[in-house]
Amino acid sequence: MDIGRFWQLFLFVGLMVWLLLVGRALWPALTRKDEMSSIVGLLFLSTVAIGLFYGAGLMWGEHTSLSMVEYWRWWVVHLWVEGFFEVFAVAVISFLFVKLGLVRGATATANVLFATIVFMAGGVLGTFHHLYFAGTTTGVVALGASFSALEVVPLALIGMEAYETWSHSKATPWMARYRWPIMFFIAVSFWNLVGAGLFGFLINTPLALYYMQGLNLTALHGHTALFGVYGMLGIGLMLFCLRGLKPEAMWNETLLRNSFWTFNIGLSLMAALTLLPLGLLQLNAALENGYWFARSAEFMGQPIIDLLVWLRVPGDTIFSVGALLLAWVVMRMWIAPRDKVVVGIAEPVSLK
């Protein structure tokens, strides 16, 4: 949202191309009428919404009132993250599990529809709680905060989902070949509960938001929810696709294991060593001296703040190592891959 208008338009064009590619791939499944129709339909609709709703960020310009800028900005930020992306994540993971034969289509459809109702009810109306400084009335802000707080309800069930996901990874012998995609899906569940649920609820209520919005407690929620949920989801989907593209390729289990844990440990250290303590110090400053002081150069120039900023280095470094390990694993799949023919283990049905 902070990039120039040319780059905003360029990104919007890229999202339209992505929408076209995904829609073309899903179209054969959309035309079939079976137990997967509802899941595929929701997956397609969430894809359309992700692509098109970025256009809301183009509704304001250089001379637009700040209140209107805030209104349209939160259409993109909140509705993307806490609405459409959540539906997309639930639908795509359920779709893959059904195709792998781990979950019945009817059960997955019911779960996806329930999650969609809850996420969209909380996500759409919950947008209002961000409009604290946009001239929104107190009643509307309170309504938005109440519905946004309800988003924690499905997120509180993520722990059970993670356990079920882990159980699925041991359901059949051939599932060992999909161990690491499923492990990243489990990480999605964990960070959805902690980053989106716990840290999101921490800053959700109107009173808390008045003192916390824009401070590092907001960044704490943003970091852990954005990469923890959607970054891990993207990596899991990538590994799932790579398994399909290179079915006989042997994966370096050691490097993948190290990559998985360095990603999660690095993200945890970013949150625990810098964002959380810095956010709490800013919150205390805002309560004692005012919001302006918590963002002032005088406050941010203190030695303790410099120390907390430098404490980002261990977490960032470990996280970067995870990215390099993953990049090396993927590169080796295409350059001098090690192949192994698996005999006597039945593969799941086709994902087409």
C-alpha cells in the first residue's frame, strides 16, 4: 500500500495474471458436480476476491482525505488477511487432504463452509475496528471490535486441527513422502493460533487499539500472522507441488528438517526478543505520556531501544539460514537430483 501508484498498478496486473492461471487450473474441477464442488467453488471465489480486492487500494490518490485513505486501506489489509486469505487457506488445505484420501469430502465441505461463515462474518464487519482515527462513530467501532474478536473462536480450534493434521501424516505408509508439506501445514495451524489469534486479540479491542495501533505490538501481530500463516502455507504448497512434479526425487530430509525449524525458531526469536518487549515498552510510554511520545525520536533513541533492535539479528540470521537451506533443497531437485523408485507403496488418487 505504501509503494508508488505505478507499482501498485503493476502488482494489480500481476494478481490478475495469477487469478487467470489459478482459475484456468480450477475450471475443470468447477465444471464437475461431485462432493468437492463446494470446496472448489469456495477456493475459486477466495482466489477471485484476493485478486480483485487489491483494487480497493487504488480508490484513493495523492489529495484524498486521510479518513477515506484509511477506509480503503483497511479494505485491502484487513479483508485480505482476516477474510479472503483465511478462506483460501482452509479451502486449499482441505482440498488437498480430500484428494489424498485422508478426509471425506462431505466432512471437509462442512468444515470449510463453517470456517468461511465465521471468518467472513468476523472479517467483513471486523474491518470497522481499524477505523478508530477515520471519524467512525463509537458504536460502529465497538461493533467491528466485537466481530473481529469473534475471529479468535475458529482460531482457538486450530490446535485440534494441528493434531488431526499430524495424525494424517501417519495414516498411510506413502504419507511419509508428504511429511514436510504436512509439517508446514501444521506450522500454519500453530501460527494461526498464536500470531493471528493470540497476538491479534491482544490489540483488537477499541480501548487497546487506541493505545497500540501502529506500535510494535501491531508489528508483532503482523510478522507472526503474515509469514507464520501465509508464508508457511506457501512453502507447504510449493513442496506439495514439487512432490507431484518430481515424484521419484529423493528429498534431503536433514536439510528440510533444519529449514523447517530454523524458520520457526527464527520467527519466534524475532517476536520474543524484539517485537514483544519493544511493543510493551511503547505501550507503557503511550499510557504514561501519550501516543505521540511512544513514536517520538526521544523515546526511540533510548539505549534500551537500540539494544532491542540489535536483538533482531539472531532471529533474522537463523530465519535467513532456513531460507537458504530451502532454496538449496529446491535447487538440487532440478540440478543433479537423486532419484529413487519406490516399489510396493500405493500412491493416492490423482489431484486433477
